[in-house]
Amino acid sequence: MAPKSRLKANPLLFLIFIIALECSCVGCSPENPTETSAYLIRIGGTVLTEADFDQSFDFQKIAYGDAIADPVLWKQVRQDIFKELMIRAVMLERARETGIRISPQETEAAVQAIQQAYPPGEFEKTLLESAVSFRSWRNELKTRLLIDKLLQKDIAIPEIVAPGVADVDRKTEERLQRDGVEAAYPSWIRKLRRKYPVDVNDAAVHHILNRQPTISSK
């Protein structure tokens, strides 16, 4: 089974990227922003905090294993995450402004679809081994569902299949649709970044980018 082989390769990435485009950060969930930590980025009604950054880093550092203890790599990854959070904030604000939401039913259906792709107990084991809580993972999944819906609705794609071509299966049509979204994405995100002014907390950014690696006890 495909999920089993992916578990061996990189189980957590399969869990969190199964429905995602190339938007590799966690960021703020579409629920209430964290109020107990300093904000990093604020765009309209969308706020990303230090807690959101830390959650994102916890996800991403798993892919690097012990190598993340290297100070140079540590800082580079954190800089990359912050840049990605800037883009994530823009997309979340766009979704908020246009009224795009993910219902509890949509979230639960996606959760169940992923859980059912795993052998009994393997899903929970993967989260435990990756030191990721189910709540954090579920919030990330919900955010990715929201962004995926935003991309599909907000990016205008020309007619995908020529008239008269009736033998294109659903998977092929979905692939062509996604290819069209990916091709239009750079221009779309540039326009959004010009539209939405970003308020960055420079002191908080300096703090999270210059935090030193912690030594694991393992």
C-alpha cells in the first residue's frame, strides 16, 4: 500500500502534505489566533504569533533529523519559515476577506480519509514518534484545506479540456486543474502581497530568528 511505503520514507510529511500544494509552513490556523504570545505578522484581521512560528518549526525540523542542531542550518530553516509565514498570512487574510471557510464536516472528512489510509494504530504511532499533537496536526490540516480551497476559487483558470474531448478521466482533469493553479500562482501571490499591507513586529522577529539551538537529551 502506498501509505505504508510513505511512512517509511517520511511519515509526518505524508500526514501534513497529503492535501497541500507547495506551501510548506504551518502558520496560524483558521481558528482564533494565539493571544498569549507576541505577534510576528499582522495583516488586517489575520495574526501570526511566535507560537505559530514555533509550531511550524517543530513540524519542519523533523525532516532534518539531528542535522538541525547545526547552528547555520538552524538559522536558515528559521529564516525560511518566517518568509513562508509572510506568504501564509497574506493567503489567510485573503480567505478571511472573501469569506472562504472550512466547515467542521470538511475537516473531519479529511481527517478520517487520512487516518483510514493507515494500518490500525499506525497513524497515532506516527504522531507520537514525531512529537506532534493531534490538535496541532488537525489545525495544520484545516489551514491547508482552507488554502487549497482559496487557490481553487480565487485563481482564474482558463478552460482546461477542449470541447469535444469526453474521455478525460477525473484524475487527469484534476491534475490539469492543479497544474493551471500552480502556473498562475506566482502572479496571483504578487498581486496579493501588493494589496495587503503587512505589519511586522521587528523585535519579535529578531527574537525568534536569533534563538539558539537547544541540545536534545536523546
